[in-house]
Amino acid sequence: MKKIFIYILIGLFSVNAFAQKEKSSKLSPNQSQSMEARLVAGLLTQYHYEKIAIDDDLSRIIFDEYLSSLDVNKHYFLKEDLEGFQKYRERLDDHIKLGYLLPPFEIFNVFRERFFERMDYVENELSFDFDYTKDEYLTVNPDSLHYAASVEELNDRWRRLMKSQAIDYKLDDKADSTIERLLKERYSRLKQTIGEYEGRDVFQLYMNTFAESFDPHSSYFSPITSENFKIRMSQSLEGIGATLTTDGNYTRVASVVPGGPAFESKLINTDDKILAVAQGIEGEFVDITGWRLDDVVQKIRGPKGTVVRLKIIEAGTPISTGVPQEITIVRDKIKLDNQVPYAEVKEVYRDGNQYNVGIITIPSFYLNFEAMRNGEEDYGSTTRDVKAILDTIKSQVDGIVIDLRSNGGGSLQEAIELSGLFIKEGPVVQIRESDGSIELGEDEDEEIYYDGPLTVLTNRFSASASEIFSGAIQDYKRGVIIGENTFGKGTVQNLISLNQFVPKVQDTLGQVKLTLAKYYRVNGSSTQHKGVSPDIKMPSPYAAKTFGESSYERALEWDQIESSNYQTTKHINDDILTKLNAKHEKRLEEEPYLKTLKNDVKEAVSQQSMYRISLNIEQRKAENEKALERQNAANELSEKISADPELVNKINTDGEIKDPYLREGVVVLADLIALGIG
């Protein structure tokens, strides 16, 4: 398990005079940006999957989301600012169709003015002589806050914010003078970042907000953003193996590269936020809040074999209420070979019987298109590699677990081909285009490569192609899905360059990623929002409203089309699932490894639901100590379960499997085998 530590804020850099110079300047759009805005508006209107009108309704959405992107926690704008902006709330639709961009730039300039006022307050006016014994609170749920009506009210909000951050230092035995210095240095770095904003940055922010008003997977990339994205993607192949993005003042994990150190560690996932970075086993943590993304990438990257330590807040947990976790990752070069499926065989004992269980882990769905087109015999393919594994182990095992946890997807063709290894033939996925036409992705091979007992492990990070495969296995009643509900991404995107629409323009324009189609299961249900719900549900800290497709306010809706023509198998039925669930529910109440997991999940959910935190240092200390005690107890119990022969026998499964999700997946498979399935 991850070891949890109290988050320590570490200072950044000293005040940059450049930011002071920038305070008085106003940013404004240029003619090229006006032309690009019209192009983006036309492209989204014409080609997006849902023919969304650019009207007053959309204008209100753009307005609200743009303000949120600038000031999500209501720390900068005043109520009077919002009242002044209201004249634009239902006019942005008309403006963007005309390429009129002065309003979003005006809003940004007001934001920057308020931002520098806040930085001046922290630097010159705020008294750091906090009363740590006073019973008061910091509201951390922005939905519970209104915009401050006065500067005095905003000052008090910032005083509480700074006091909360000072308490973190105080609990780490920092002196008061050190706390003041470190906090001022932290915000000086943020001040530098905002001071370096240019017109192209504002345009990128606004156009991306506009694209995301259609759906969360549509976006705009300026030319420099596109280039930096490519650079970061190539850099991700060396270091920890994760691509990063900016989320407000924080760095968020955009994706974890299959086969890399981050993926192999299972300690960091998509949408986790990185708060601080330390070098080596004993290096001091550096707070990266407010850093530019390129600087963060350079801090995390490093030579193969070296250690980097990160402090992260897990996906779905608010920054202000989550207890950061310290993780250690050994940097390495990502080898494509590490992305291929791998397998192991475990001996499992259930009710006096021994079973051999094969566990096949599939990190991603990949296909080397170029090698396949060139006629190479050994081209890379998930399905081909899984077939090779099955050739090796299927005669040795009584059942197989397919582990798709944290598999973010990949090749649609591979999802179809892999499904075909376990069913006779038939449709695997339905793809609906924006014009309503439906294309079937079918397995046309009648051969069933493996016909024995089968379970599939999923979690909230299983997405896209993983959802297509697990949905098909469930719909065909071919196997049992175990774990968490999947992500719920059922849409298809494509990246389009704006230059192809205006070939005479010499300058490099941006790119638009837009949603063009939607996935549906063979039973007609969209995977959008709902994803794939497991037959056997494991405790999960990820509620739909906090993580996954359903957490996006503008996500396309779930819907259903006609079922395709497919023939279910006789492997799984309602009676079998009822029996398996009864055994699973009993273990949830009795077995230590699942009881521990339930407690961990309960604590995580509790952290997510907090809307305020105490600013009394003794109360905060008690809360933190209680959280650490629970985590340490969980760690000790986990080690005891895997080492104590009596507990191993009580659990009645292989003591080497420390992962509670995998352990339960293996136990359910053993129960399935015992029922004579397959």
C-alpha cells in the first residue's frame, strides 16, 4: 500500500521583477486569432457528433466555464467584477461566430489585475501572526462559496487559506519566520507564471473552453501547444512514463504510459495531481504549485535507475481535503516490450480443492499498423501476444483471469480481435456516426481459442477499448466481470488541422480535436457515462460524480440504440451470478483483506466529501494523526495477511497475492470453476 505523509509546502523561487512590469500591461487579441476563432466555431458546428447550436444557451455555458477556468475557487474575482461581466453572458455565441474576442481578453485582464492584488496582499499586507488555537474553518468546496462582496471579505478568505497552508508547515516543525518566507516564495513563483502570460495563452485558454463546451473530449491546441504536446509525448518515453497537463495551478497526470515505471508501480493513475517532487531517497521536496508544465517535466525526468519521489492527491479527491501520499518511482526508459501482455499461473486452494489459475495482465490494446501493412509476420498485436500466452498456459490451468485494470484502451481493432478469442463469432461493438449510420465491429472467425472459465478484472481507469472488450464478454455471458465500474468513455475523437481549411495561409494554425462518433455495446447500450458495471462489485473510492466520464458536466448523454444480432453462450446465467455474489458478500464481511479494503475506501470517500477543514492546529493534528494511524494499521494488516500461515489458511487462497482486487478476482474464478463452468 501507499505510505501517506502530511503534505509539506516547500518554497519555490524569489520574486521576479518581470511579473511586476507585466502588471500594468493589457493583453488583446490579433487578427489571426479572430480568423482562427471563426474557423473553430465553423468546424465544431459542422462536424461534431452532436449538432450543437452556437446560441444563447451555449453562450451561458462558455461564460460560466471560462470564469471557472480562471477562478475555480473564487479567490480572485469580486462580486462587482461578475456583475460587470454579465453583459457578455448571452452574447459570446454571437461574438465567436464573428471572431470578436475582446470580451474574453477583457475578463482575463480583470482577473490578472485581481491576481496581482492578491499577491501584493500576501507579500505586503498579510500578518503571518496566526492564532492557531482559534476555532475557525476554511471552506474548500467552491460550490459552497459566493464571490466576495468586498476586498475585506476576500482578504479574510486569503488569511484563512494562508493559515491553513501555514498549519501544514507548523505540523512539520517549521519556525514561524521560515513559514512566512516559504509561503511568500511559493506565491512569488505563481506570480511569475501569470506575469509571463501572453495573448496566445489567453486565446488558447478561451478557445479550449469553447471547444469543451461541446463535450469534454473536444479541445483546441494552439500551434505552440501542439508542438509542446508532441515534445512531452516523446519525453514521456524516458523518466517515469507519464504525460502531464496543467489543471489550474496544479499539475495533473494526463495519462500513464503502459509498460513504464509509473504503470508498473501501480502507485499513480490518470487524473492524480502532483503537488511536490523530490530527488533520490532523501532529497528535499519542492512544491511545484503554479509551475509551468515544462519546468515540472524537467523536474520529474531523469536518468535511468535514479529515484524520484512525488507527493500526489489521488484522482477524485479535492486538493484541500485530501491527505497527500508520498510515492517512490525508479526512473527507466520505457520499452515497448513492457506494454505486451504477461501471465503467471497461481495455485489456489478453495474448500479443500486445488486449482491452477492463469492471470493474464493486458496493459494496453496495441497494433503495429505499419508492420502489418508491410506484410511482416511478427507484427506487434495485443491479440497475437495473448494467443501466444494461451498456447503456453491453457493446458495447465483450470481458469483464466484477464486483468484490464488501468488499461486506458488503444486499438479498436484489437478490442474486437481479442474478444474473438473467447466467443465463436458475431458483433463486438456498434459505432454510430453523427449522421446516424451504424457500423458493426465484428469477430468473423468461428474459432473459440479458449472456452474455459473466465473472469475479467476492471477498475475506474479501464476505458475505451477495455470497455468494449469487457462489455462484449458480459453481453455474451462468456465470463464474469469483477472490480469497479469502468470509466465510461464511449466517444470517438479525431485531430484536425485548421491549415487544411485555409491552405493559402502561410502561418501554422492550431488544431481541433473533436468528437465524431459514439460506441455502443452489442446489446444497444452506450458505454458513455455508464461504462461497464461489474457483475461482482469491489469497494471503490471513485464515485461517478467525482471521477470518470460522469464527472464531466458537458459529457455527452448515455443513450441506447437497437440491439445487434448476437447469440449468448451458456457459460454464465443469473443463478451463477447470484451464487458468486453471495460468497463475495460474505467475504466482504469476514475476510481481513476485504475488510481492510472497505475501511480504506470509506476513509477516501470521507475525505472527498469534506467541504471545510479546521484551522485549529490541535484539531488538524488529531485528524491527520488519525488518518495516519488508519493507514499504518492497514499496511501492517496487509503484510500480516501475506505472511501469517494461519491467516492465509483462513482466507483460503494463495498468500502471495497481496493485491486485494486481484486476490478476490482469483477467488471468484475459483468459485466459478467449482461450479463446473466451462
